[in-house]
Amino acid sequence: MISACILAKNSQRSIAATLASLSRLNEVILLDTGSTDQTLAIARTFPNVVVHQVVFSRFGLLRNQAALMAKNNWILAIDSDEVLSTPLQNEILSLALDQNAVYEINFHNYYNGKRIVGCGWHPEKHIRLYNRRSNRFSDSLIHEGVLINGLQVKRLTHSILHTPYGSISDFLLKMQLYSDLFAQENRGLRSSSFAKALAHASAAFFKSYVLKYGILMGKEGAIISFYNANMAFYKYLKLTEANQNIP
């Protein structure tokens, strides 16, 4: 059997669809890091969901904490803005799970109801199904991933449907959080300056809009590319500030 493990905070926009796509699993562990909206109320309407409220630390540590709370050894890690497509649900439930393997899943990413195949959003794949007895997530503050530990990586055929941003406010909230975490994680380890922040922002926009074909995605491609540029700019500005404050 498989337990799904979710990290969530203020996810009322998407959590119902996520949990509905997991309704065929016998257990879903939801770690909430401080929701003030209807996330918890919605989650508690699903009989297979067990809610735990915790303080945010590192993404990797929280994913491992959630896995330890599960009653099954096979763990499906999923975010609160991701939905298992029906074909993927069927595929996962029909797997003859191999303890010598981890399972990689393709992602289809959406914004404004449009599937985004530019801006670096496609192709995208992540290892999300693993056995906790032999695997775990890295303890990274951000950009955590399942440690392969020499096991075979098997890719599933069908996809997770991912809608990371429902509004411009979602972009700004994520930029604030991830730029803070980037500066925290790299303080004293990387050099930075205003000039470097400008250079990273310019490079991020060019890569997203031109090299990664964001220009073909219309208005959505432009919004995402400007967001990528601003994310890079403020990450390195905050890192500059953090480095200056080292005793």
C-alpha cells in the first residue's frame, strides 16, 4: 500500500482537487505549516486524510517527517497544487512496486488554464514515489529531492497536473519565500552584489523568454519570464544583504 504525503500552507485554492485525486489511497498525511485560510477545514472533509500541524523548517526535513508519520512504507510525495491525472492514478495503483527502484513522474504545468511548454516548465520530471526503508528526501532548505541511493529509476507513463500559481499574488508570495530561503541557505557560501543580481536577472529573462521559448506562450510566457527575472534579482540582492550582515 501507498501513503501520500503533502506539505501545505494556505492552499484552499487547490487542496480539494489534490485530495480528490488521492481519494483511492488508504492514507494521506497532510503536514500543515500554519494555514490561516480554509485549507484545514477542506482537508478534514476527506476521510483518508490525517492532518498534522507543524512549524516550518526545511522542505526536505518536513517531507521526511511526514513520511515517518505514515503507516505504509511506500510514499507518494505530492504538493498541494498538484493533481494526479486519472490515468496516473490507475497506473500507480496497478504497479508491482519494486523495492530496488524509485519512480519518476512527468509533470504538465499550467498557468491561466494554459499548459505551459516554454519558460523551462517543460519537460519536467521528479522522483516522487519511493520506499522509506531505503530512501528519503535530502535535507535541503529548498529544491529538495529524493536520494536515489543507487537504485533504479523507473519513469511512469502518465503525468501530474501542476498549477503552481493561481494569481499574481501567488507569484509574489513564492518570490518572497524562496528568495529569503536562497539567501539563508547560501549566506557566506556564495558571493553576490548588485551587479551580480542584475546579471542573473537579465540572464534569467533571456533564458526563459528566448532560449526556453517563453515568447511562444503569449502573455503567460511574458509574465512567467519576468517573474523568473525578478526571482533571480531579489535572490541575489537578499544574498548580498545577508553576506554584509555576517559578524
